[in-house]
Amino acid sequence: MAGYHRGVIDLHTHSTFSDGSETPATLARMAQEVGLRAIALTDHDTTASHDEMQVACDAHGIELIPGTEISLIDHDFPRRDRDGQVGGRGVHVLAYFLPLDPASPMQQVLARLRQDRLQRNQALVTMLQNLGFERLTFAVLEGLARNADSIGRPHFAEAMFSLHPEIVGERTPETWSRVFVEWLGSDGRAYLPKTELTLEEVVAAAAGSGTVFSMAHPLLNYLGDYTADRIERDMPTIIRSLKDRGFAGIEAYYGGTSQPIRDLMVKLTRDAGMIPTGGSDFHGTFKKDVALGRGHSGDLVVPDHVLDELRDASARSAD
């Protein structure tokens, strides 16, 4: 396709094994079409998609990086919720080159996170029903997702629009985004934390396994609304703290930010001696304005050497 740079990589994508709309086979085909050399499929709290994605990537000549995105709690940077209560901050973390053996400590962590997610989703259904979404049931969500383990916020949003447009309105890009802010986001009326597992617990579980951690979309996790000045003021402390706690990377090349913000985040990450990882955060039709490999603004380019650095970090952490 015109305008795509052969040899770039995308280290943040989702499939039907979590909250993406495309199967691994379709995702691999799309990756070839847009000229990706390598891809990480980072479905939430699972590597169950890996084998299927590996077959598809092999067929298209694309390198697959084992990965997942996990939801954890950071107590070092607490947040105040909409009710004024102060507690641990929910953050999303990318893990690369993690072991696939179900008996490994990292896979046991993922199993616990999936159980936490299931319990949280069941509680969220009840909460939404009490808020007026009476027709939204767990069975409906299972019908929208691949299975119960795959249910995520996009499936909740899809059900809310299809079953209760009188509450959330007709689906448009604007109302879709508003649902995540006003209802399902961390300050929304129907927000429930996914887990009590901390960053430190998961980093400890991965010790010696070759797993490399990078903080996903750090501006969303820690700042919410931001300006360049605020990023320069607040992010260095956060980045240094993550490095001290065992993180090798920061998702500086994030598909949801503009080129100037990406450049600033890359600089701050490099200043801290960390790896600026990157990806589109592709979810298919659940995020229609995000293109695989190119992000929201269409100009995302994650350079090849980032993957080389991650591979070196994995080798060091396995020693």
C-alpha cells in the first residue's frame, strides 16, 4: 500500500482473542499488506493467540514477537477517583518475550489476571444493569467475544450501543469515545478495577525468564490530559521510577499521540537509559481511526532497532 514503510514494526496489537475485531490470520495478512517486518500480538492477559498467529505470520514472512498486555496496579503513583477516594493507579503494561509454558510463573500470573477479569466483568454487568442497561447480560457479551476470557470494554460498549441507544445515543466516533470516558473509563460511572496485582509482583514473577516489560501508553496511564510542558515536568520522575522497578521500556512511539509528543517521549525515555518501544494499539473496527502499523495520525513509524534493543534486553534478563 502506498505510503507504508517496509521494515517498520508494530509492537502493540489486539485480535479476537481479547478485544480486537480481527482474527490472528486476518491480522497477519493485514500486517503483510502494510509492510510490517515484525509484529507483537499483545492480547490482554493471554498468549492463547500465539500459536495461531505464529502459523499466520510464518505464512506471510513476518516475525512474531511473543507478547501480552496486562492490567496492574501502581501504588507509587496513586490516583483519586471520581468519589474522591485515593488508591492504587490502574496501568497497562506490555510484556515481550515472555515464556509460553503454562507452568511458568508468568503464565500463572496471566491465569490469575484472566480470573480477575472474569469476576470483574460479571460484577460490571450487574453494575450496568443497575444503572439502566437491563438488557445487557453476560450471555450477550459472550456472543460478541470469542469466549468469556476475551470480553473487554469494547464488547461492553458495543452491547451498550446496540441494546440501549436511548441511554448512550446512536453510535458515532464521538459517542463511542464518550462511552469510554463517561461510563467505562477510570473516572466513569461504571468503572471497576481489574486486579490488585502490582507491578512489583509481576516483575518478580518474571525474574530470569527473559520477559521484558514496557509501560503501555504512559501518558494515558499517568497524566490523562496533558501538555508538552506537563510531560517534561512530570514524566521523567515516573520513567525513572519504572526503570528502578525493573522496566526496560516505555511506549514512546504510541499510535495515539502526535509526532511532536512521540519525539518528546522518545527523548525522555532515552534520557533515562530506557528503550522507546512503540505500536499502533490496533483493535480493528473497535478503534476505527487507528491503522495497523501507522496509528491514529497515520504517521507512526517504529524503527527496527527498537526490536533489536528489546531482544538484547530479553537475553540479559534471562541470564
